[in-house]
Amino acid sequence: MTSTPSITRVAVVQMDCAIGDAIANTDRVLEHLDVAVHRSAQIVIFPEAALTGYCFDTVEEAREPSLAARQQYERIVKATKAAGVVSVVGSLEYEDARLWNSVWIAGPDGPIGSYQKTHLPFIGADKVTSPGNKLRVWNTPFGRLGVIICYDLRFPEPARTLALLGADIVAVPTNWSLGAETAPEFVTRARAYENRVYIAACNRVGLERTFEFFGRSQIVDPNGTVLAQAGGGEEMLIADVSLDFARTKRVVIRPGEFEMDLINDRRIDLYDEITKPRGPGG
């Protein structure tokens, strides 16, 4: 068994995709995956709903594209295994007349796991999807990987939970459209800094029905520093991330005089209100 390297190369693939065309979208994912591998990437992240598109209005409308995406995903698993990397790919997922907004993770040995979006805004397919109910971290050959999707990032608790579970890197496949600009402007950096993890946010671009996706994917380090940021077109970001840096939670600015630990300095005895339900506007 080989040890986990201290440096991992992460690729974030900002791309357009075609709504309802799982074959074409998978073809493009495989093309980008090949480029990322040739650039020595070890973890390759694709956008939310990359295999299906996002702007569906009903479960039934999304059914066939979602089933087709599940079949096409076997091609991605095969390519991921052959390349010896980890891939993180978004897709809508249909089963038993229910729809989920999912991310599928594969690695050198095959499928690793999946995550279903836990926080659902009233927009696109999320209007009709079912919420996931679990946050988890996977041990991969290239570090401990957590995944959340788009709107999940707006809440501090999911990213904090993944940090407490030991995540080094939090992948955030997303579909930021016009109106969500504060996410790359502020939220990615705050989540990275407050949890001392890397945030790799992968947005899409293009126009889908009435929604325009603006890109600005990012890779952010545990200090909240943006290591790489995309513009508004198709683009691949590459950054080398230090797992040791993400695992060093105590920040020492001046030894013995200015130190802080954003994990162990928490006052969990004061936070009961966080888990109490509130009514609308409360």
C-alpha cells in the first residue's frame, strides 16, 4: 500500500454542457479528463449536473437524461481507472420515481461513492429533486476528499462538518448563474479560511434555457487565498495543494504571542441554537 503524497495536483474543469444530452456531455467530460491527466492532475472536478444539464422543470422531464447519464458514467469510471486519478462528476440521478442532484466520485480502483445535494434552492432541477441526508469524507490515494454542491456552500455547517470529518479538499461542483456572484467573491474564501481546507469550486458556463452561467471557478487555499480563478469561458484550472497545510489547523503568526485554532477554539457549549428549527423568516 502506497502512502498518500503530501502534494496533490487538482484540476477544475469549467465547461458548458448540453441539457438532456448525456452522451455528448460524457464525450466532453472524457476529452477534458484526458487533458487534465496529461497535465498531471490527480483529482479532476467537473460542474454540477455536468452529464445531464440542470434547468429541468419536472422529475419526468429529467428522467431519461438521468438514466442515460448513469449508463454513460461507466465510460468515465473506466477512463478514471485507466488514468489512475480521482474524478468528481455532477449528474442528476433518477431512481424509484425520485430525482437527486448528485455527484459521483471514482478513483483508480473504480467507483468510490456518491453525494446527493443536501440543501435545495428553488431554482432549476432543485425545485423537484429530493434532498440528500448525509455528509461524508472519502479517503482517496490523493487526500481526504469531501463534496458539497452549489447551494450547500451558502451554509457554514456543511463545509465545517466535512472539515471536522477530516477533509483536506472540499470539492464544490456548482451551477452559479447570474445573481450568485457573491459565492466566488466572498463565500468560497470564507469557507476555506474558517475551516482551514482547500475549496475547489467548479462552475459551468453557457446559456441553458433562461439561465446564464458565469464561470469564475476557483481553487482556494486554507488561508483564503485564491490560487487559481477562471474567467467567463471554458477553462481548466490547475493547482498543487499541500495536504500537510490543510491538516495544520493551528495558525501561528507569532509563536507564543499570536496563535489561533479555528477548530479547537470553538465553543460548542454555546451553539445549541444552530440545530433548532426556525419558521419562515425566523
